[in-house]
Amino acid sequence: MKQVALCLLMANFAFSSLSQDIHQQLDSLFNTCYHKGLPGAAIVIEWKGKIVFKKGYGLANQVTREPIDSITNFNIGSLTKQFTAYCILRLAEQKRLSLDDNLSRFFPGFNPSTGNQITVRQLLTHSSGILDHYAFIDTNLIKHAADKDVLQAVRSLDHTYFVPGTQYRYSNTAYCLLALIIEELSGLSYADYVRKHVFEPLSMKHSQVLKIGTPISRRAVGYDTLGDTVSFRRLDADESIFFSTEGDGGVYTSVEDYLRWYHALQKGGPDTDPEIVKLARSRQFPIDRSKKLWYGFGWFVSEKDSVKAVYHTGSNGGFRAVVFTVPSLDYAVIIFSNRTTIDLETLVQQVNTILHMNNKSFTKIESLVSFIDCWPNFAPCKETASYSTSSIRNLNASVMALN
């Protein structure tokens, strides 16, 4: 018995030392990206139900000097799409809609040339071909665009980029329309529906959808990096007309709150349907079959080397975000940032490499970083003129099949 106890003690010591070594390596990596006294990031990494790493870096607000921590609320940009998609699937499960319903059912004034052809399923999977709304909104007339402005901009258009359902093209417009469908069917605002059916049941007490004029507690401010990488200008809702659309990128949350959502995705939770989660995180429409990359419902899905990775990026104003998961390993890397120019794809790759080198249980799947080979060329931006997490600037919407 004494020998068994000694072995257990030594094993615990070895595990503790290993965990400390991993923590130091990760901390060193993040310190090279996010510096004290500058806008930064909140980061959490979880594996098999245990938090491997959780820490905040830098400032949430350069004026108040408030530091970032795990309860700081960030705009998560296109990570919002997973919530929008979940709510649509929830309504479909309740028979309130069919994924094969067309736009004209919900928006009778829609041009029939497009409204009768585009379906809910195609909106969810970025295969609708609907034209981006940015060029069709008179930005001289509004300060903050809303989802209804997106509808007004595209409802009369009589053509699409391609025949709906035949190609993939990332679309923020589609998710703004999905938010309006949620409102039409539920009688609630998009923000209230998400709060009632996602945030409140999961005790995500400080998460909310942006409403201009409504305060957000513990809110980080978004910043754009200027040329020298140590100077920043504010790039938040007041500095960007399209920042405020909701269904495509309106959610504010913290890594602490988001973990509650992630746990519900993995293990179930109050008012969280596991069948809907499974459907959302499964491959639905091919992006690149040669790279084994698909879009699910609100998620990118990569199935390479017998490993399914489910992930998404977000970009809005000065905010950048990424969530990368391997559901079968209960592995998640979550990074919410309030500054531009940090390459989050590479950062996730470096995190995966550190954990792969230091924990032998990862060796059975060869490499967790294989998803990088499948990552879209341009991480989804909420606005076509904003920076991507790949640091490619001012891309033309007409050639951005993935942005």
C-alpha cells in the first residue's frame, strides 16, 4: 500500500510539474503578442473538462486603464453566427420553420427572382449567393446599420452571385436575414430571443447582443493598431457603420461566459438540445473537398487525418476572436481580443504545438495543428473593408469568396 501511495504521489507531482511547464510556455507565447499597458486579449484553453490555461493580457480600455480578465466582455464578431444558427435550428426543431423554406415566406416583399430561390439552409451554410449588402446601403443616411437596413438593401435585388445552392461564398448578409427570421417567428427581438433561450438558461449573466445606446457591463473597447504596433486608435461601434448589425456579429461575451456555452455544446445544458448541437457541428456544405473543409451551421468543420475540428473566427472593428475545438477530445482554444494585427490562426497553431509536444495523449491523433492546412484563406470579417486576422487589408468584396 505504501508503494502504491508513493507511486500516486510521484504521478501527481509529475502531472503538476508538466502542467506548470505548459502554463509557462503558453504564458510566454501570449506575452510576446499582448503587452502590458496596451489592448490585449482574454484566453482560455480547456482539455477533457479541465482548464489548462486561463488568463487576461493588456487593457480593456486605454482611457480607464481597466485590465482584461476572464470576465471582460468582448464583441466576438462572426462567432455570433453559431448562436444565430442554433436559434434557427431550434425553431426548425419546433416545426416553426423548415430549413428548405424560401425567403419569400418570411419577407413577402422580397424580389421573387431571389426570394423564391434562396432557402434558410443556404443562408445558414453560406451557399445562397445573395449579394453583400454593403454596396446597397446609403451610408450617408445612417450612423449605425441594423439588420432591417440589410433587408431593405437586398430585398429588391433580382440576381445572385451564383445559382443558390451551387457554391460557397461567406455571407454576413445571410446571417442578418436569419436574425430577422428569428424575430418574425418568435415575436421577440433577436437580442431578447438569444437572451431568453441561450444566455439565461446557461447563466451567461453578462452576455448580450449589442444595442446602440444600451450599456454593456465590463465592456472592452476595440482598437486598431497603427503602423508602429504600439500606437492604437479606437475602432469600436461609433467608428464603424456596420459594426452594429446583430445576427452576423452582435454578441458580446467573456471567456468565462463562453465556457458555459462550450460546456453546453459538449455535454448538454438547460434548454440546449444535443441533437441540434450535433447537427450544427457537422459538415453541411463543402468549401474545399480536397482539403476536407466544410461549413456546418455557424461553424467551419474540418475532418482531416480522422480528426474532426470545429472552429470559427470573428472580426468586427478592432475586435478579433477565435474558437478552435476538437469535440472528441473536449479540447478548446478560446481567444477574445480587442486589437488588430495579431494573427490568431498562427497563435492557435502555436498553442496546439505546445500542448502536442508536452502531452503524450495528443500523439494518438498525430497533430492537432492539421486544421491550419484547411483554414480559409481569409478569416471571416464582419465588414469587407476591415482587417482580417490574416492581416490582409481592404479586400474587394467581389473577389472575397470566403470573407
